[in-house]
Amino acid sequence: MSLSHLNVLRSQLVEKHLDAFLLNDPALLRFFTGFTGSSGLLFVTRRSSIFVTDGRYKEQVAREVDSVRTVIAEGSLFETLGKHVKLPHGAVVGVSEEHLTLAQAQSLRKHLRGIRLRPASSVLQEIVSIKRARELHLLVSAIRLSEFVFNEILDSLRPGVKEIEIAAEITYLHRRFGAERDAFEPIVASGWRSALPHAHASDKKLKHNELVLIDFGCFVGGFASDLTRTVAIGKPASRVKRMYEAVLEAQSRAMEKVAPGIAGKEVDRIARDVLTKYGYGNYFVHSTGHGLGVAVHEPPRLSARSKDVLQSGNVVTIEPGVYIPHIGGIRIEDDVLVTEKGPECLTRLSRDLLIV
């Protein structure tokens, strides 16, 4: 898998008029080489590749990386790279501008004198965002595990239990049943706090007649799941039911639009229009979704300003929400595969309002 990805990247170097590409993000290093450590550099030219890491990973890199020449650093990673790579003056090196810091860019220029750096994250987008069969299998495995965990924690959603206790249970169950780690810190927000779209789980106790918003996911084989469900503790008020119906309709309509060639901003517009129709437009404060894969957030983006266009093989989240201060919030999030036949919802959890 890694070697074929590298070959595609090399072909992109020629097409994009790049002489080389530097990768330093751990998720991308794993995607292209299989390396699961936290520190390394992958330098890809049109004819060769070199992977540099430090002595902590000497044994690990020998076991995990077999498609690329590997070097154990003496000194800094960039200094070592400079000793093993020679490029002509003026060579253009593509970098992922989202992951290379200013200090790292300066170090790269210092040790590979005369090179020109070019922001080139878009070169990686198609390679990473279009899932092959094995990658899709791992991503779906992560979804299934998170679905299992969600069903396991439902009995814990009762008055008196703290948000942080629910979050801890999610993390524990993910790891116990095979996840490498959470995809992100689980969001568990109850009552008025559910109106905070990305609230940290707190020591607030769940109460009767409250909503609980739970956003969670995990990594399996380097690929992430990302799901959200909103649960009512006790019989929900009619106002809450109306909010939920609006969000569910917005999600359904947006999901129906998912297809190759559709602009991400168009999917976002549809969800936003539905919520505006219900009078909740001003309470939808984030984008409709994002790509999902080796990172929790990757292209294509489904937002009002997105320039991304959906392609077959993308996996995206569809996650509209309504958040009313002092009252509460509702979000429903599912993971959707873009296919030539239209959307395929990979999530199997019920989208009806759960009442416990």
C-alpha cells in the first residue's frame, strides 16, 4: 500500500513541477510508509525516497518501514537529511503548509541550501482523501467500534453521572476493544452545556429532562471514525423535538446531495437552508462537515467558503447542529462515503432521538 502511494506522489511531483516533497506529519508518515512513531521526516524526490528518524525508533523503523531507505539521525532530523540529500540550486520542494512550522522551514533551508519551498498540501489531497478498499475497511472498522461503544454507554446516561465519567468510559471502551486511541477527546455536554459545540466534558452531573450531546471517535489502523448523537434524559419538551426534527431534516437533505462533482459549499448550503426555514439559521455556527480518514479533519471541507469538490472515494461527515444559549444544543453526525451511485452512509446507529 505505501509503495503505491509513494509512486502516485512521485507522479504528482512531475505534474506539479516539484523536484521533491517533504512530509513530517505523523499521520501522513504512517500513510506513506507504515511508520507509527511520532517523529520523522520523509523526503520524496522523483526517483528516490529517504526516511529520517531518531534513535528512539531504530528498532521500530526497521520493523515497520521497508519501502523506503531509512536513516537514524545524528544531530537534528533536518541536519541529517541535509547530509544525505543533494539537490540542485533552485530546486522546488513541496511541503504541507499545515504541518511544517516556521522554525522547521528555516532549518530545512539551512541544511538544504538554495532550495525553494512551495506550499503544496493540495498535492496530497487526492492521494489521501480518496479511499482504497483496505483504507475504507479500516475506517469502517473504526466506525463499528465507536458504534459498539456508544451502545455500551447508554446505560450510564442517567441522572447523577458526571459528563467526565461518560467521557472516560468512552475512552476506556475504545481502547479495551481494539482502538489505538480516541480520535479526539470525547465531547460530552449536558443541559445548557450542550449549546457549546465543542465543550470539554466537565464534572457537571447529568439531570432529568436534559439533553446530552456526545461527539466521539477512534483510530483503527490509522483511520478515524467521527460520530455524534444527542440523547434526551427523560421525556423531551415539544421545543426540543422540533429542534431535533429540524437538525435531522437538515442532515438528511444534505446527505442526499452528496455525489461526485458536487461542491462542498453546496452541501453546506442545503443544510443551512433547512435550518433557516425552521428559524434556526443563526444557531448553526459551524460547517456542515469535513473529510475523514488519516486525520479527523481533512479535505474535502463542507463549508460556506469551501472550494473543494466531492470525488468518488471521499468519506465525509455530515453534522449540522443547532445550539441555543441557556437552552441546549443538538447535533447529529454520520460518516458518508461518496460513490458514483450517490451517498452511502457508513454509520448504522439510529438517527432517531434517543430517550433514556
